[in-house]
Amino acid sequence: MSLKNSNASKKTHRFLFNKLKDRRVHQIYKKFEGELSINKSFIVAVSGGPDSLALSFLSKIYSIKKSLDVKYFIVDHRLRKNSTSEAKYIQKKLNNLNIKLNILTWKGFKPKKNIQSIAREKRYELLCDRAKKYRIENILVAHHLDDLFENFFIRILRGSGLHGLISLDKESQINNVNLIRPLINIDKDDLVYISKIVFRSYVEDPSNKNDKFKRVKVRNLLKDLSLEGLDRNKFFLTIKNLKFANENIKFYTKKNLKENVTILQKKQCAILKKNFFSQSEEVIFRSFGEVIKTIGKKYYTVRGKKIDKIINLAKSKSSFKVTLGGCLIKKVNETVILSKE
């Protein structure tokens, strides 16, 4: 690094650390630092909204303190006319603060239906590909406390089980890459405050106000409920208690996968022992979903009704052959075999 660039970098670092003199910003950072306990390189997923800009700032401070190499990426889905110019605008804004932001572009066919869900899957796919390219194990995403509440109600509307209701864990995995949510216990208002203090502006995605999307409808519902006296602290306690129950089920799911599943041919084939289907219904359901995801090389588990149907077939005495989630699934005698389709 040249002397000129070194001086510019030091100046930028002073600017960023000076923001911690604001009492509220400092308190939010200390909470963030307490939630994030990694000492390896990581990727930060940026969108341009106040949540991810706040995450960019907080993670930059963290990386300087810990002397960590951090890579920042924003995905241009090209679903809106101005998406590319917005991505470049955010890139310039972050680069001005010595936060080098790279743009990943979603090329190819764009869906007409289920747009937000498919776009989210593509975003994670692009980010995970970069993580593997750079041999980085962790990706930081900007899900916050408000997202946790919204997700809970969305999953209720979908008829999700326990795992789905509390699916925004502090940490989860996609394709053997850790997704870490260090903002999951931080209010959106706090993140908006940081973005205004540090960046002064941010990009508003117009889809966030379009009530044709279920997430926006739920967001508006929660606003109405808060006016009617919804106690966020009690709601959070409910989610926390559900997570305790979920951890217990996760333990037995892992046990079932370890004891009753044999993975062969570099994860191209799985054999399920008869005892695999002797567990509780929820454990069988989750275990089966994980095996399909592993063999089918999918980022997300297949929808529940389809899995239930095959589990019922597997428990019957009849042989069968079906396809699901990129897998060929067949039953021979008492054994269920999954292979890559």
C-alpha cells in the first residue's frame, strides 16, 4: 500500500471510529460485538437498505479491531430497471469509506411468480459460490429483530411446523457455509439510526411498500398490532421458548441421521435403514428433508406436503419409485434409497 493510500485509510478509520462517540451507536456496536464471536475472515451480504449498511459499518469496525480480512458483496438481481445504478451507487458510497464492495449479477431467466423467494435463493447461491471460491466459511446477513417477528407470522400463514416458525436462527447453514445473523436481537430503528449517522442516506426498495407481497402485508399487520398493544418482549419470549423445544428435536434429528443413514458415492446416494422411520414424526420429517437436500444438492428443504407423502409411502409395505428435490427415491424390500436424479 502506498503512503498516500495508507494515510487515506487511516483517515477513514478515524472517521468510522469517531461515529462510536455517539452514545447510541456505541451501545449498538457493543451489542453487535457481543453477538459476533468469530476470528476468521468473513463475507458481508449488502443490499443497500439501512439494515445492511448498518451491518457494513459495524462489521468494518469489528474487522479493524480484530485485524480480519472481510469481503463485501451486493447482488444485482436485475429485476428492476434501476437495480444496476442503485448497486453502483451503494458501491461508491461504501468505497468512499474504504469498504470495498463488489457487485454480483444474477444473469439469465427471471421468474414471473414467487419472485422474492426465488431471488433470495439466487442471492444465497451467488454468495455461497464466492465463499467457496475464497475458502471463507462465514457469511454475515442483516436479518434483525423485526425480521424475526415478520418471519414468524409468514410461516404461520404457510402452515409451517416448529422448525419453520423459528427458522431465523442466529446461525444456520446453506451448502456447508455458515449464515450468521449478528443483528437478530437488534431493532430496525437502531439500524436506521446508524445508517443516517454514518451514511446519511440509503436505498429504499420499492417492493418493501408493495402490499402484493406477503411480507409487506405481514409488516403492516404487525404495525397495526403494535398500536393495539402487542408486547414485543412477550412475543420474543414465546419465540425463545419455541427455540428451546426446537433444539431438543434437532438433537434427535442429528442422532437419526448419524445412526440410520449411510451416504455413499460422494453424496450421490443415501441408504435409509428401517429404523430411520421408527422415530417421532417431526424427527423423521426433518431427517428426510435433510437427506433430500444433501443428495439433491439443494439450498432449501422441499416443501412439507411432498415430504409427508413420501414418508407415508416409505412406512407402507409397498415398493415405490418417485422423484423429489433432484432425487430419485425408491423402496426396495425394507430399504429406502435416494440417489441424485
